[in-house]
Amino acid sequence: MCTTGLTFAAFVQLFSLTYWPLELFSHFVPQYLVASVVVGCAALALRLPRTTAFAVVLVLFYAFLIWDAFPTHEETNADSIRDTDVSLSVITFNMFDGNPRTDALVDWIATRPADVVLLQETPAPFAARLREGAWYPFQLDVFDSTLDSDSFPFARAITVLSRYPIMDGIKLQPSPRLRVAALARLDIAEGFEPWIVAIDCVEPMSPAMLDDRNRYLLGIADHIAGRAGPLVLAGDFNTSPYSPVFREFLSATNARATALFPVTWPTWLGPLGLRIDHILVRDLTVKNIEVLDSVGSDHRPVRAVLLPAQPHS
């Protein structure tokens, strides 16, 4: 039974099946790898040579998918990064609109844990509280009317908090019925003015929602593909690095996934969860990336330290 399920999941990956609910099977590649190892070890202990050999094939297949999803062979070794006075630290965090620990979250933001903090699902009163606190001198709130509902009393936004001036703040919405994204260009230093795109995708919990998520991501890709210069794409993508639309998004934006790090959602599942919150880059070097402890949300924040692709002179 286990080998049948793992084979079916491999079939979904091999042929890049995008139909709901088959697409959902594409997100659990690390779990499939672990399961294949367990099956192989069990088959070896039980002296089942055919099952053992088949499990080895599955292990190699899923290990390749993980290796292929993350360009670790292209990452710059930390020892080889040249010193530069120009860098950018970025945090993305789906704070959860019903966050019960808003005071603790404010205290955390007040420490200015990164140069730029991107928040998703920000209720209007919380966005106002951040603006009044003035911990970050520059703030962009992009409100999303598609999130308005009778069950939640406040408008919700994507919030960009920045230590650096925001030269351009743009609301991206591929179509009126799709979610919005926030596009900002930062004035960090002469010759280093990266674009930041804060993303918040709908959950693919039905065929229509899956289609909306995919059209949202590819619509954003169309908007930003022609923008020159360094680019950071960060937020809640509601997709793992192993889905076909994620790979298509990377190709369309000429961005790349950053190094493999622990899962981000849901927090209560620990290492068994999924990596659906991402920081992607173009024309930037990733010096460091990590997942942080959550503050009142079922998502964990992701923090990256980025450098210009060429050292600033």
C-alpha cells in the first residue's frame, strides 16, 4: 500500500499534473522521501529484494526533486562573500489576521528585526498602530478588498515596513477578483535600488481557488518580468517549491529559490509541515537565510540577508 501511494505521488510529479486535487500531492516531496527511506529499510529487514530495489529508486527520485528545487550548487559560500557596506535584510511573515499576540508582535517589530518587514493579513487597526509607533520611518499599506467579509470587521492589507525610503509604492492586482500584491522600490544606496514584491496567495482548497492562485502568481510575473534591477519576491505563496506553478513562476521572473530551510506552516506540525512562505531573489546574493519563531500565527517568519550581485563600489 505504501509503495503504491509513493508511486502515485511520483507519477504526479513526473508528469507535472496541475488538476485539483492531484496538484496537492506535489507539495509533500520531503515527506515522500522520508517515507521511501522507511519503506526501503523495512523491506531490507524483511528480505524483500524487489521492494527494496523499488524503494531505492523512489528515494533517488525524490532526492533529485529536492536537489533540483534548490540551487545549492549555485549558492555563494559564506567564506567567499566579499565585505561590503551595502546589504539588505528582509523578513516576510503572515501574521494571521486573528493573531492573539498582537502586543508581543508589536514588541518584536519595535526591535526592527530587519531592514524591511513584509506582513500579510494585516488588519487596518494594527497597520495604524505600526504607523503611530514609527519604528520604521517608511510604511506602505496595500489594502485588499477581496479579503473583506462579514465575519471579519476590519479591512486587511499587505504592509511593507522599511528603514529605507520607498521610491515607488504600487498596488498590483492581476484582475479585479484576484488578491493584490505590494510592489515597492527601495532607495538603499546609489546603484542599489532593489524592487520588493510582497505576495499573499489564496489557499488552493478547491478547483476555483487553485486556478485563482495560479493566475495570481503568473499575473504578477507578467507585471514584473520587464522591470530591470535586483528583485526580491517574498510572502505567503501557498505553494511549495515542488509544484508546477512555482517552477513556472521562477522561470517567468528569472528568480531563484533560496537555500533549503525548515518548514514554515503550520507551526503546530513542526518538521512535518510545508514550506509555503518564501523569499526569492534575482540579481542578489543570499548571505544568510533562516526561519524564525512565530509570534501568534500559524506561519513562521522567514528572514534573509541579501547583498548586491556585484559588490558595491
